[in-house]
Amino acid sequence: MKNAKPGLRSIQWFAREDIYGFLYRSWVKNRGVPQDQFDGRPVIGICNTWSELTPCNTHFRVLAEHVRHGILEAGGFPLEFPVMSLGETLLRPTAMLYRNLASMDVEESIRANPLDAVVLLVGCDKTTPALLMGAASVDCPAIAVSGGPMLSGKYRGTDIGSGTNVWSMSEDLRAGRVSLEEFHEAESCMHRSHGHCMTMGTASTMACMVEALGVGMPGNAAIPAVDARRHVLARMAGRQIVHLAKNQILLSKILTREAFENAIRALAAVGGSTNAVIHLIALARRIGVPLGLDDFDRAGRGVHTLVNLMPAGKYLMEDFYYAGGLPAVLRELGDNALLNRDSLTVNGKTLWENVKDAPCWNRDVVFPAAKPFKENTGIAVLRGNLCPDGAIIKPSAATPALMRHRGRAVVFESIEDFHRRIDDPRLDIDEHCVMVLKNCGPKGYPGMAEVGNMPLPPKLLKKGITDMLRISDARMSGTAYGTVVLHVCPEAAAGGTLALVENGDEIELDVERRKLELLVPKEILDKRKAAWKAPHPPLERGYWKLYHDHVLQACDGADLDFLVGKSGAFVPRDNH
Ligand code: FES
């Protein structure tokens, strides 16, 4: 074992010259691995979320092969392994319910096996935070490789974006503006290649976060899934992870407070998904950085949206890549003192070294900071008696005229209640009302589904109304838009004020002052609280029960309370 590095975990399996060495090596040899692979070279896990149930990650077998080539080229020993995959479109009641479960799978799979470092193959929304959170709790060397966005959707001569145009087309269908045949045709035109959603939805946002955090290779955010340069990136990540393993560059050297501040500013600059707020808080707290909701308002305040992508703008991820991708955005931030330039990234360079000369090829896609696409559009964190622990709104996706609004509440007790009544022409609602949805938070749904962007009532759509103020304890798809207040904390099912809102109550939103108030006297709210009964947990056993009993509120990252923090990369005792 002359090449063995003392810090490598794998030597405690493969460098043994006893019965355990036989046990650990012999079964691995059953697929043709020669003895010289056990010479102390770093063993690199390729953590794969390939699944046909996760359509956005179905090309990951090919991606893994490119990572494998890179690992071999750099003298590592690749071992690919599957973990729970989370497909946003098929999983019910919501993929978010399983993010923490998948993160446990990742954490335990890494620690229990002879792995010195991992490459995390991530794509569809929740796969990115789940894998990063799991690896962070091990704190081993790791590089995330995103699967890349799909090619732009093309429908009858126009570009259509994942999710974003689903919402608009379904409203068109409900309002009678498109036929069912057109609707079906659009389905085929929207998703026409491998990859994840190609709007600046949650998957693309998280791919940007990977790059801005420095935990992915430069270019990770935007190279289309089917572009050969995505394969090159995977191969380079494979080479680089061997270097990180040999030099024990742990995730905690990359995922610092400064790196999270960079991510928060990048989030604002790309007009990214509100879901990133929850994921970044959860990830930070795994690695030991005490990130909170107010950090988003503080670090993101004054950052302008530079990227003209759906849902806030008109272009798609393919355009973003051709325009220069995230490096062009990070350069703008760095040139305007909005980047911690010295943050280390996984390619061994600082973030600024990676982006300082990044070109921009299309200023209609990536705007300069001096002349931004939209001004001051970081995530706004609201407080008030309706959300004492916070709520958020994404101003870049909202209607400016509704950013300060007072209206009468129209309350839906659950998403089923909403679906039952929203199409009823007798529903007592007008465009000045505030739509309030309860019991869709972490405990209430369970899993905090993406239902916060409630579709508008058909009778108002037919009048030409396109946006209304909506408030809930739910999340919203990153591909959605509207004046939507989300992640109200505490959630209704945990006894938050949201549970006490009744039809006809006045609600006031003032984003400029970061205020969200239920204009009902405290004595009345106290009476309603005394009469309130907590809903039953959705299931009395299994993971749902564990989740319900231990999930934290959105403001704390919606992680399970016992998963916060890390246990390190210790090697468990022998197994026989
Ligand atoms: Fe997978 Fe949108 S459904 S990224």
C-alpha cells in the first residue's frame, strides 16, 4: 500500500491484510477489479440519482460514465452507487416530503462505505439539496455535477418554458382561450430532450447555487444536458475529485458563510426560486453555518435581477448558457463589490479567479449591474402578526401594484377545499381580495407542497385579471409567478396565526416595509386560538410520522430536527 494516503478512509477497508481485507476486497473483485486497484488510490463514490421515475435525471447513467472516465484518468477508483431519487412531477404528495429522507440515504451510504470522496449527480429540484445535505453531514470532499437543463421548449414558433407555460396554458384552458388539442400538443413540445426544467425554476436555481457556492465546476449552472460540454464538465469533475480526495479538501472548506452569501446574491441576480431559501438554510445548518431567513434580506438587499429568464423574464436556460451563463452574472456581482471574491471553489481556484474574465455575449439575456433587468429584487422577508417567524415573497415574480395592498381574505382551509370552490361562479371574491390557503406547510400537507401559487378564479380570469395577492404556508414552484406570499411561519397546522384567519378579515401587505399584518384585534385572535384544534398527523406510523414529529418550520430549513449538523466521516466498526 505504498501509495496510500494516511487520511483516506478506504484504506481501513481495502488495505487490510487480514480476514477483513479478504472480505472487503474479494466481493468487489467479482466484476473484474484487479488487485492493483487496491493500492491505496482514492476511492470515489459516484452518487447517482438516475431513475425512470425522475424524468429529469434519466440521462445520468451516461453522465456517470463521464465522471468515471475522469476519475480513472486522474488515478482514482470509481464506485457508483444509487440513492433515493426525487422526481418533482410524479412524487406525491410532494417530493419535498422526501428531501430529508434522501439526504439520510446519502449521508449513511457515504459513511458506511469505503469512500474517500463523492461526486454527486444532481438534477431535478430536490435531488440537489438532498445530496448536498447528506454529504455535508459527512463533511467529505465532494463535487456536485448537475445534469443540466433541457433544450428550450418550442411550440408553434415560440419558446415555451417548463412549468411557467404550464401555469399560463392551464389558465388559458380554464378561461377557454386554448383547446384541449392545443394543450396536448404543447405537452409534447415543452419537454423534448433530456435534462431538468429549463426555466429559472428550482432545478436551474439550485444548479446556479451549486456553482455560486463553489461546490460545482465553473459552467455547472447552464450547460444544456445534451451539450457535449456537459459531459466534459462531468469528466473534469471526475478528475478534480481525485485531487480533492488526495488533499482532503473537505466540503466545510468550500461551504463557508462567505460562500452562502455569494449564493444568496446570485439567487437574487438570477431571479431564482424561493425554494432555494429553504434549501440553503438547511444545507448551511448541516455544515455548521448558522444561516437564517434575515440573511437573505440583508445579503440580497440591493442586488438587482440581471437575468432575463422565465418565470421573471422571457428567455430560457439554453439562451442563458449561450449568453455566458452564471460566470457572466458572478462577474457583474464581483465588479460591483457584491461577491466574496476569495471563496474557494472545488476546482482549486477562488470564485473570482473563475469568473473575473467571464464574457457576456448577449446583454438582452444577462443585463449589466449598472442597467439591470429588474431593480432590488432579492427575496423579501416579511414579518408581522400573520408571520411572526417570517414569510417570503419574490418581488421579481410579483405585480408591482400589489406590493402594497390591503384586501379582504377569502380563506381555503386546505388544497382540497380550494379545488372544490375555486371554479364556483358563486364564490364571493373579486380582484382586490386576498386568497389565503392553510394547512399546506411542512406538517400540514405533509411536506410543504408547491401549491402556494393558487390559480385565480375563472370568473376573474375571464375579466382579464392576471394576478392577485395570495398567502399560504406552502411553497411555490420555482417556475411559477405572481404576487404570492409563501412559507408563512409558523404554519397553520403548527398553530400559527394563519390558522386563525377567517373569511372577511382584512390583511395588509407592504413589501417595502417588509410587513404582513392580519388586521384583527388581538383579543379576537386570542379567542379564535383558544378554540383552535391541531389537525391530526396524516399518518400514525412510518416515515410520514417521523417527518411530522420532527420537521422544522420553513424558516429553519424544514430539515428534521435531529439531522441538523454533521457527524463527520468517521469509519464505523467492522461488520463481522
Ligand atoms: Fe424536474 Fe422541474 S420537474 S426539474
